[in-house]
Amino acid sequence: MTIENDLFGSVTSSGSTESKDSYLINPRVGATINLADKGAFRIAYQKRSATSFLGELAPVGAAGLVPPTFDIAFSEAKDVEASLEFELGKNTFVKALGGYEKLRNLLLGSGTAQLWYARVALNQILSRNLSFSIRYHYNDSTVLGGSGRELYGIPRNSGEARITFVHPKEIYLTVRGAYTGKRFADSENKIKLRDYLLADFYVEKEFLKKRVLLSFGVANIFNESYRTLDHPYSYSGAIRGRGTTCTFRMEYRL
């Protein structure tokens, strides 16, 4: 009998009775219904597991859908998701999706959680050179087994808005605002982080028949002070987020 420490605290275990060979098959199934050439309704189910290590459950799109990814101590996820995409006129595009996830820790044979989530996106073409988009994310997570705690690091509300201007010389300029809601920094839900809003700016230009891409960005323009999470594998609680950061990138395509 051993004492294991994971996302849920200390767990007494005599070793998992689960066989890794039982989780080599990860089914995916989905269906799409076209809506009068203006949109599409999609529904999908999938199971994804990574029993050789904890965390990093990479999602695999099913019927065009991509469920959330968790870099936390789970080794199996089951996803059920539905989405609706629709074109409102020639310049407005809307997408909404909702889903449910059941998360398990196969290696310890204990520890389960669930997540209900929703996503809404609106893309609006304002003119030939100007476009606007907005995203909203909702998450309702619960650690099962009677504790009722939330999964740490996952805000209930978050979103972003961005406006992009395309200069006649094909220079792309983007201003982005990203909101992250309140969330917990620890598995016991004792450290609650405040919400914050960051503003970013990006500009990019392609040269030489689009073989060369140059981009420049300024993240956290107003040097907002906020707290975020350390990587779960070396988790030590909340740490200070990045201040104003400038980036420059050049790409060459063969």
C-alpha cells in the first residue's frame, strides 16, 4: 500500500488494477447536418487516454470539433460535444458550441472530475479592410467524490475581442483584448486569483511572393499586474504574470 499525491491531494492506494492494454482503443464518432447552405450542426463523441503518463490529454477533432485540453493530472477524458455554425448575411459568422467532459485518473484508479463548457464566437467583416471578432468561454468544473471543489487554473468566464485592419499594402494590424476570470491557484481551492484584462498589439507583413513573413507584437501593453499559475509538473502556486513584452519573428517558406 502506498500514499500517492496528485491533483486531489493524498490518496491511499494499493496500485491501479486498470490494465493499460484495455485503453488502447479510443473511439471517435461524429455527424454533421448542413443547414440550407448557410451553416452546419455537428455532434460528436470521443474517448482519449494517455495511460503512460499523467496529464497532457491531447484532443482529437471529431466531426470538426476540438474539445478543451487539460495539462493536469488526468489520464482519460470522455467528450460529448455539439456545435452550430451559421452565416448571418455575407459579413457575419456565428459559432456556438457546448459540451460535457468526464475526466479520470486511470493510473491511481481514483480521482474523477467533470466539466460543462460553452463557447460562443462572432466574426464580423466591417469593411473591405476592417474586421472584428469576439469570443466568450464558459467553464463549470467539479471534482467528483463529495468534495465539490473546482479544477484549479480554469476560469469560469473568459474571452477575447480583437479588431484587425488590413492596409492596402497587405500589412495586417491587430489590437486584441483578453479577459481571464477568477479561478483557483491550488487543488484545495484555498488560493483564489483575481480576474484581469490584457491588451496586445500585433503587426505582420509578407514579402517575396509570401515566402517571407515578418511580425512584431507587444503583449500586455499597459503592463497590467496579475497572477497566473506555474506548470503543474513543478506546481508551487501562483506566480507573477509577464509584464509588457515585445516579440519579433521572421519566417521563410521554402
